[in-house]
Amino acid sequence: MTIKSLLFATMTTHTPRPRFFISTPVFGSILLYCGWIGGCASPFEPPTAGELQQSMIHAIEREVQQAKANPDRRTLTTHTDLSKLEIRENHLGIIAAEYSVQGYLAQLGALDTLESEALGEILGTDLLGQPMTMIPISLENAIHATAGNNLDVEVARYAPAISEAGVVQAQAAFDWTLFGEAQYQDSNTPRPGQALGGGVAQIVRDSFTTSSGSVGVSKELNSGGSLSVTHDINNNNVDSSFFGAAPVPNPAKQVGVTARLDQPLLRGFGSDTTLSEVRLAQNAERSAVNGLRQQLIASTSETERAYWNLVLRYKELVIRSKLLERGIKVRDDIRARRVQDARQAQVADAVARVERRRGDLLTARTNIRIASDRLKQLLNDPNIPVGSESIILPAHDSLPEDLRIGLFEAMSDAVVNRPELEQAVLNIDDATIRETVAKNHRKPKLDLIAQARLVGLAGEYGDSYNDADANRFIDDWLIGLSFEQPIGNRAGEAGLRSARLERMRSVVEYRRSVQGVIVEVKNALNSVYTNHDLIEQSTLSRVAQGEALRALKVEKELTNAGYSIERLNLELNQQEALANAELAEASAMVAYQSSLADLYQAMGTTLDRNRIDLVVPDANQLARGESPLDPSDPDEDADPAEMPGGESGDE
């Protein structure tokens, strides 16, 4: 998709044009004119805005100009070259395999290999006092569970269906409307009579009954006018005490057909004005879809970050557990030195260190429970409710494969895919529609009125219709104009000025949105590069710190000086330094993964990256409880224990 194709998307609707067949030439001419003027729907073409589009394109090109001149991508690899440390294999002349550098480095790298029994002992009991139940889950399954079940997404998915109903409501204003009425009147009215031949005048009583009814259809036209066709019948029966000739026929049966057109010729004329509410409603529907997509991206990205935070808390738990285990061994060695050179203060210090590590382990246990509950909330899986005391554990923590990414590529994807920019374009379109309406409302009011009426009168309804069909009676026809123009037209001019300023502001807001998106992409890419470099640095630091502790253990086992109080205290210090290095390495790995999630969110490609298809539901789907989202199926070969809500399992 090019930048130009992003700016304006149109929606076209078609509705059949009505036809009328009436024998009377005048009557038929009016209706044919109505059909020519009104149609019933015309394709919606946005107002021409070449300069506006060029301004928006320039806003994008200006931001990506430098990156476009340097489109090269950077390759990010997760391989760490340990030769930079220059660690000697035969330190102190030791050749034994259990003390080899490579063997010890492999041991240090196994940060997530606790046995289930040991892990269950570390996790302790849940809030109900029962042993903790563990449920492993992979990142892929966590993301797809969020796409299908997350409550924030579920709330957002109602908006398009609601907006869809709004579009139908706006279009329904141009539907045919059926109307009708009926009434019956029985009148007895006294009035003074006339004296004849000098006689005495008598009160005369006029008596008559009337029953009438009418039925018709009306329609608002896309041209701005309205058309109505009405059929009416009347039954008049006169019974008067006044001496004179009786009306003929009596009772009289009258039928009539009336067609009327009210059509603005200036103000209010044209589909650009009359269909403005329909177009605004269609844009509102698109905005709701953008909002759903934006919420799905946000929830998916938040799930990724929550998952990697759970990985970090799990690694912290393992590191703290191993640190406590190592500290207990050294503490016992120091206690055993009481009979030789260990002073009480040194023993107490070793005990204090061990208890401090035990407290850190308790805190780490609480942290992983909190991280697990946060992930449960995002997943909203019915088999793992937030209120359950099961704890979610990450099924893997591997780093991604080598990644090639560049600034220009990231910016280009963001400009095309970010829902915020699509929303900014829709806001400009809304402002343009309102400006078009304001221009029309500035015009004088000049309305055309055209009406024709056929009438038939006889003693029976059948004869009345025959009279009307033979065109023996044409009651009336009229054509007229009405004009109105406010002196000074201040309201119309002010409305146009306001709408024009709103459109100008929407263009500036689009430019601001472009800048904001570009800044988010740059910040995310900076974090990716920085955290990637920190992985190698922290890994080298952790390996070097592990070698320092390994060397102490070698000296401790093979030299008599290894069990001195000073060496044991140094070993405690080295253990803590190693644990801090391991935590720093784990933090760098998790920060790198989280920054990748931030980058794909900034680029707007989170859904594509995770193979999630967005299917916008309609009201009927929601009423049936069907899922509007169609995430891709996870791998068929995936372990059932890794699925959300699967059976409890060990890591």
C-alpha cells in the first residue's frame, strides 16, 4: 500500500431507482422529475482534495527523508563470543572435567531446570493452604488466548456492531414511509332560517355525516427534497331541514390521488449535503473497527510483556533459590570453623546473609504469583480464572532468531499499519464533509414546490375511480418557488469559517500523529538495539563472574587455604555477585523481548507477526455469542499441557 492509497478510502452503495406509471401526463411528468432528481442513492465520492493530500504526503516524506536515504537494515544476532573473556582452561593446572570451564559455564546457563518437586517446595502453599498447582503455557498460546478471550478486546468488539447500526439508522432516513389516517364526523348544526311570504322564520338544522381516510407513501430524496404520493377517499351525506335543492349526488363518494414534490434548489440541494450523515456514520463505523484493531494490538502486546515479565520472575526465583542453596553450604562451613578461627561475628554475619537471601526468595515467590495473576487477567481463559490459585509458568524463554530491521523499514510499516494514522485520515474526511455541508448552508434558500391532484366524484366508489381514470376531473396542480436569505448571512459565513478551521486543524493533527508515531518507532528501535547489546554485555559479565566463583571453588577443594574464614567470606561475596550478574542477564534478555513487542506495536504489525486475523462481528454474531476474532490455530503438534487451561504439569 502506498502513502497516497492510505489517505482516502471510499465506500460505495447502490440502491435501485424507483419508477412510476400514471396515465395523466402532468402527474406522470412530476413523478418522473422526482425520480430524476432524487434517485434513491448515489455513489459517495469524497470531495477533491489534491492539495490536502499533497500536504499529508509531504508531512510523511519529511519525517522519513533521512531514513529513506539510508535504508540499510541492521542484523541482530543472539550469539555471544565467549572468547572475548580469554578464560584459561588449565587454571592452577586443574584438568579434572568437573572443574572445566566449559562444564561450569554449561551449568551456569541452566537457570530454568529446577525439578518439579523442588519448584513446588520453593513455591510453597497457595492462599488456601494447598500445594501450588503449576500450569505451563507457551507464549504463542498465551497470545492467541488473549485474542479470543481478553475482556478489553471483548468490550471493543461491540463498537463496530453499534456503529454498523448507526449507519443503518442514517440510511433509513431515505427509506419509504407509509402513512395513513381515518376520521368520521356526524354534525347537527342549528342556524337561523328565512321567513317566506311574511311568515315566521324557523330555526334550520343542518345535518350531515362525513367519513374520510387517506393512505400514502413518502420519501426523503438524496437530492435534498421530499416526495409524497397520497390516496384519499371521502363519503359525504347531507341531510338538511332547510328547504331547497338537495346536493347531487348525495351521498357523494370522492376519491383523490395527490403527488407532491418539495425540492431545495440551492441550500440543502445535492447528495453531498443530504448524505453527509450517512458518510459520517460510515466513517464512525470505520473508526470503531480501527479502535478494535488498536485495542487488540495493545492487549496482545501487553500479553507479550506480561509473559516475559513472568519469565523474568521465574528466573529470579530460580536464581534466588540457587543462591540460598550455595549460601547454606558456606554458612555451614563457617560454623564448622568455630573451633579453629571463626569468630562469633563472622558466624552471625554468615547466618544473616543466608536469612537475607531467604527473604529475597520469599519476595521472588510473591513476585511470580503476582506476575502469574496479571497474565491470567489478560488471558481471561475460562479454565484458568483469575480467582484460581493455580500458577502459570512459562514454557520457554528462548531468544528469537537473528533479526534484520532498519529505521526506514520500521517507519514505512508504521505509516501504513498504525490505526492511529488511519483514524487521523478519517477525522480529516469528517471535517471535509462538514465543510461541504457548511458551504451549502451558506447559500440562499430557494425551494421548488410542485403538486398535482386527480379527483373523481360519483355516487359510488367504483364510478369515482372510473372518473379519475378517465381524467374527467383534475382538481388542481401547482408549481411554486419560495426564497429566503438572511441579511448579512452571518450565521452561514460563521459556520463555514468554523468548519474550514476544523478541517485545517484536522490536517495539523494528522501531522502531529505522524510525528508521534515516528517518535514511538525510533524509541522502540533504540530500546531494541540497546537491549540487544546489553544481552552480550550481561552474558559476558555473568560468565566472568561465574569463572571467579569457579576459581574459588577449585582453590577451596584443592588447597588448604580454601577453607579459611577470609576465603569463605569471599565466596559468599562472589555468590552474590554471580547472582546479580545472572539477574542482569535475565533482565537484559527479557527487556530485549519486551522491546521487540514495543517495536512491533509501534509499527502496527503485531497482529501479522502473531498470525492473528481480525474479523469484525455484526450484531447478530454478538447476539449468538460467536467470537468475532479468528486467530490462527496454534501448532497441531503443541503439547496439550502448554495450552491455556490444559492439565497441570511440571515445567
